[in-house]
Amino acid sequence: MAARVKKGDRVVVLAGRDKGKQGEVLRVNPTDERVVVQGVALIKRHQKASMQNQGGIMTREAAIHASNVAHVDPKDGKPTRIGFRTLDDGRKVRFAKRSGEIIDR
């Protein structure tokens, strides 16, 4: 994965039951190569009541494999691959291979 997907990135799902959906990355687990995307791979879990929450059937996002998501190109909104480039000031940034647009702020 090599830090291609980071928290806060806009991604599109390439495979699975939620193929085509777009969302923001909420969490990244680099050791398992999994990401949690907002509104994608929703699962229902039975939650026992505690002092903090009421309990019942909770809906939340499940982790999906990082190879099943692609970045959304900032220019045209289509899936793109990610490359790395070193700027003149020495910073290493990610860029969209589709348009050449820099993704990192």
C-alpha cells in the first residue's frame, strides 16, 4: 500500500457489493491493508446496552481491502492511480496519474 491511501482521502470502490460508491476514508489499517470508507460496506451489529449507549442494532462501516478502492481524481472525479513526486522544495507528494494534479495539501 505504501501510504497511497490516507485518512481523509476521497476514494471510489472498485469491487464488491458497493462498487461505484464514493466516500471519505475514515480509518486506515496499514498492517492488514484495510480501509474504512464512510457509507460503504455497512454492517449491522447487535450492541448490548451500556452506560454510554442505549444498545440495540447498530449500523456501522466495515473495513474493506485497500486494493478495492481507488482515489478520485480532483479534476474529473474518475478513479485514478497514485504516483509520488518530489517537489523543488524537497517535499515528497502524491499526485494523480490521470491528470497530474497534486493530491497532498
